[in-house]
Amino acid sequence: MFLIIIFILFLIILLFYCLQDQGLYHPYPKFSDITENLKKNLNMERVWLLTKDNILIFSLLFIKSNSFPTLIYFHGNKGNITQRIEAIQKLMNSMDLNIFLVEYRGFGLSEGSPSEKGLKIDSQTALDYLLKLESLTNKNFFVFGRGLGAAVAIDLVSKNEEKIKGLIVEAPFTSVPKLFSHSSNLFRFVPNFLFRTKWDNSKLIPEITTPILFLSSSDELFIPPKMTKELYQSAKKSKETIFYIFQNEKSETAWRKQNYDTLIKDFISNYSQSNSQSDGDIEISYESDDDDDEFFLQKFDWSDVTPIPQDEDPSKNLSPISYSSEFAITMDYFRAIWKSQEISERALELTKQMIKLNPANYSVWGYRRFLLDKMGKNLKDELVFISDIISLATKNYQIWRHRRLVCEKLNYPNEEKAFIDSALKMDEKNYHAWEYRLWVIENFDLWDNELEFIENMISKDIRNNSAWNARFFIVTKKQTIQTTPEIQQREIDFCLQKLAKVDDNESAWNYLNHFILNNQIKKEKMDFYLVKIEEFHSKNPKNRFPLIVLFHIFSDKKSVYFSKENLLRAQQIAKDLSENLDQIRCYFWNYKQKFLAKLLENF
């Protein structure tokens, strides 16, 4: 029995040693069509590189201008380089930059199998190629890496500091053994010598002198922000270090944030000419780290306050929430001042810290409004604070609610449309931004030019359901606009025009449905609209939305088309929707069939 156990353990260890790379490298899918992801305004060159161990690796070189700096880009541990083209395109559109997108061996079209040694050779081969590329007159090179790519980038820079102007790492991990230990407690018992792959960034970062931009995301699970922060804090020899955390994001989506490109652009601009000297580190972070805790504790005297900790009795907690020590400390002090209903500058400062840590805490927002009122603060300054904080959570209800209450009390709408526009630039469909915009318009009578603004937003994205909702609000709520036949026809024509481009947008069909069910429109005009809707159905029989509108037209008792023949047509439409095109609502359409059957009996 003992020998069997020893054999099983040996087999497990052998399998782990041999197969661990399969848990780290995921080169699937192998490739996708570049042309589907690429816009014509990007000058792209396909480059094949032969490494010193005779492996062909595939890369893409995007040249905007030979006089611009070049970013060497290493992606994460999944997929292939073509899946990063959208992010590349966004970066290049925001700054003067060339990008060399390097594929690892074993990934995409590259030959070979991935390994730590092999990927290090690949990265060096890519840099050597750029150094020898005569057409590239600007030899200011920056290196970017995300996840696994961060480890590749760190290794490359550590060996070529005199050739690299700056290093940008997003979601870097400290080492593979620590990364595995974070993913599962089982790996904590595995000795380091059993890890064939190390990628020990914690040893390299402290020795790098090149400026480094560290990026992390608060919701990243596989590579926790604390690993990025640990590396940042160990970069003692770097001429300058910058640390930024994207709140409520994961590393896979953080690149879509508006300030993502700005951070990289500013970093590259600062060091594209020369490696400037810095007397100290710079930290840019919306996460309250140890230094921030010391700041809010040291800025005011807190010796008279006894923090109230969270009740963490394990017997009462079904599923304990894992939150940072920074959050726990700040929240403990907040509970204390909230309990005493303290009115002071330090209490106001503490609410600011808490909001940065958790913008969704409505108790903190409520207490902050209480303090602003009691302390007689300038509410215009509060609008500035909200404008600064909105990027943390653009879809956070509490922030928008707070803005509305402050604006309402201040009775000062002058800057609100500009504020909303900035939020809509980050997300044109942001429901909270649109809801707030409609409130501002109605509450302060700011209707002018709004219909034109909304029409422009719909033209940019016909599927912007929030914009369709806003148009309906403007047309039907404004007191000076009566829903006359002329306006109804204008709105129907507008819908049909947009539906001709995208015929399966439900919001547009719902919008059309409202205005077309109106007996003020003349029969000959309705006949024209009916033909148009029938044409939509004929062109795309699987599109349920034209049929739904036709159903309502034929079954509405107030409709000019209300007849026995059309009721039978409506009944057939309901049957088709129930059985084929809208099965998820089959019970509703079955009910409608029975309802129409009763109407037909008494017709």
C-alpha cells in the first residue's frame, strides 16, 4: 500500500511537472481573419522573424509614421495577435505611435511550442529586428505587456535597458509559483523547484532603472491588483514609476476606458525624447492604498475617535466578503463618525475617501449631503468633485442621484449638458446619463436643439436604445409640441429611414408602433406606411418586429384597417409569432389568438 501511495504521488508530480505549461499557455483560437478587425487607415505590414533557434514567428507592424516612437506589444496568455487589433487601433488613433504586435511561438501562425525560454528568445528577436530596420528613423522604443506579456516585457527590458525608453505593464504577476498559489491553495504546498516555468518578475523589477507605468484593474481575479502593487513598490531603482488602478474593470476590458489611452500617451510623450530624471515616484491611483490611509489619518487629528470594526463573527457570516485592509480601516472610522453624527472637515474628507473606495455606498453619499448642508459648503465645488469622480463608475446610480440633488438645490444647470456629454463620450448608451439629461431638460426648460442632438446620436448608432427613449420623451413630453398628424408623420418617416439601414432594432419598431397607431393620420398616408412595413416583412420574413406592428394595426379597434379580413390576418400573425418567430412569448400570442377569436365570433 505504501509503495502504491508513493507511486501515485510520483505520478501526480510527474504530470504536474510535464503539463504545467498547458495551464499557463492557451494559444486558442490559433488565428482569425485580420481584415475583419482592421480599418483601412492603418498601414500594416506582416513580418516573419527567424529566431536564433530557427523558429519562425509571425508579427504585425503598424506604421503611422517612421518618425514616431514605436511600442512593442506583447499580449496575454490566450488567443492570438489578431484579437488585439481593436485595442491597437484605439491606441494608434489617440496618439502619434507605431506598434509592433509580436506573436509568441506556438501562438497564431508562429511555429514551435510556447515555453519561458522560447518566449524570451522571441521578444529579443523582435527588438533586434526593429533596431536594424533602417526605414524606422525614430529609435525611441517602448515595451508593453499584459498578463503573461508583462512578464515577457519585463524580461526584455531588463536585458536591454539602454535601448528601451519606457516599460508599460498591465496586470503583471510576481511569479508563476505565486500565481498558481493564488489560483488554488493546493499549489501552496508545491515546492518551487517543481515549477519548470518561473517568470520571476519579483527578481527583475527591483533592478530595472527604466521608467515603468504599472496598470491594474480592481476586478481582476486571476492576477490580483496586490501583485501589481507589490511589483510597483519593489521598483526602487526605476527613474520613475507610475501606478494606476482602473476601478470596476478587468484587464480584458480596461483598454476600453477613455483614460487608458491618455495614461499611455502621456507616459510615452514624457520619455520619447530622453529618460528624464525624477526625484521621486509618482503614484496615480483611485484605490486607497497604505499611503492614502496615512494621508487621511494624518491630515486631521483622529485620536478622539474609536473606530468601529465590522462584525466578523464567523458563526453569523454565511459568505464573508473579501475586502482590502484599506477599505476596512476607512470604513471603521466612517462607522464611528456616522454614529456620532459628527459635522467637521475631517468627516467630509472621510466621505470623499469612502466614495473613492466604494462609489455605490448610498449611506456615505447621504451623510456627505448632510455635511454639505450643515456646513454650508459651496455646492459648485461639489459639482466639480462629482465631475472628477464620475470616471470611477459612470453607471453608478448613487453618483447620478447625488448630482441631481445637488443641482436641484443649487438651481444652476449651466454646466450640466457639458457634464452629461463627457459621460456619453465614455458610453453613448449610458442609461443613467440619459435619464439625468432628460431630467435637466424638463426641470430647467432646456428643450432647445435637443431633438437635433438626439437625432445625431441615433445617426451615429441606430441601436442606441437610450437615445430612442430620449427622442420619445422629447417629442411626447414637451408642452409646446402637440402630437399633430404632421409631427406623427415626421416621426414615422424618421423611423422608416433608420430601419432601412438596420431593420431588426426593437427600439425603433416600438417607437414606430406608438406613432403609427393613431387615427389622425390620413388613410392614403397610412396605406403608404402599410406597404413599407409589408416590404420589411417580405425582405426578411424571420424578422418578427414588422409582423408585431402589423398585428397591432390590424387588431386595433380604432384603426382604419379594423375589419373581419384583417382580424383573420392578425390572428394568423399571432399564430406565426407563437409557433416560430417569438416562441419565448408564445403564451401571450396564444392569448391574443383566443381574444381575436372572440372578436370574430361577434363581428
